[in-house]
Amino acid sequence: QMTQSPSSVSASVGDRVTITCRASQGIRGWLAWYQQKPGKAPKLLIYGASILQSGVPSRFSGSGSGTDFTLTISSLQPEDFATYYCQQANSFPLTFGGGTKVEI
Amino acid sequence: EVQLVESGGGLVQPGGSLRLSCGASGFTFSSFWMHWVRQGPGKGLVWVSRISTDGSSARYADSVKGRFTISRDNAKNTLYLQMNSLRDEDTGVYYCTREGSGTYYNTLDYWGQGALVSVSS
């Protein structure tokens, strides 16, 4: 089970935003982060806990291992308004966090 | 360019059946494990099923085990999800997704636009 916090955050352009994801048991570094905009499919941002997917801006970063992980947006941009999900890739069934809505 | 295009969604009564298809292009379909993920109205993402490259191995979420069947036709570059005994709680958008290779273990690097399934009487 994956628990994300906060469930929503309100921030301004230029702010640093941090989202936390906690696994109910250790998942080593097998964690991914996705961004979903309204009416669109999710998009992979980070995999292996900290590896930036090709084409994703460097203001996104991920860290953590074991049970505690974070996604950081270093300087929030208007296009970052979206919901963010973590997903454990360690074992089946694959599970997602409940999502964090980032409001500008 | 990688493309995944779902089709086959629609309105079905509880207890009914539906088959989703996902046409893949822009990559060597037979080399990648594939998954289905769904999202209920206003809700989060839920993993549904995964199939191996040759179709010999499949995994399912407990909520769909025994009712849904994932399959693929590598000659047609197409992924399927046969859904039987549908329930109200199966309503949502179903995404066809590709599992990346190597270090992308169980990570979904490309997603289709989604197919809407509505289960209602």
C-alpha cells in the first residue's frame, strides 16, 4: 500500500513543492512518479526513485529508498498544475498512491 | 513515435461483457510487456493486469481475477482485455500501457489516451 501526502497543495509560481510517498513495506528503489493533467493520460516523470525520464524538465527530482520517497519540484511553473501519483514497482499487485493535486 | 490507441469501450449492463483493444505502433510490440490500468470517475489509478512479451504469463489484480483476461496478438501489434461479469465498480477509463525495458522494471513509460467503460443498468 502506498500513502501519499499531502492530498492537495496550493502553491505559487516559483515555489519549491515536495510530495511524499510512503510504502507499507520496503520496496528498495522501485518507485515511479507520474503526472496527470485533467482529461489526459498519466505521464512518467521519474523511475527507479530518482531517474528522470527523458524529456522531463530538470526542476523535477526524486529521492528515497526503502519505504520513504519524495518528489520535488524545485521551481513551480504554471504548466505543473496537475495531479501526481507514486507507484511501487517492486511486486504485484502494482499499487499507486492516492494522488496529490497541485494547485497554482 | 510510440502510440497506443484503445478502442472497444462503451456502455454495458451489469453482468455483461466487453472487449477492449489497444493498437500499438512506433516500437517493436513483441519485445515489451504490456499492462492495463484503470481509473474510476474522479478517482486514482488502479493497476489491472500485465502480460508477458509472448503472452505466456499474465498477472491480475484480485478485484478482476477470474473475470478479466488479458491477451495479445503480436502479429497484429494488438493488446486485448476481455472483461466478463462486469460490475458497477468496473466503470472508468481503461489505459493501455507499455512497461519499459531494463531499469524500467514494472514501470509504465507510455500510456494510451484511454477507453471509457460504463457499467450501468
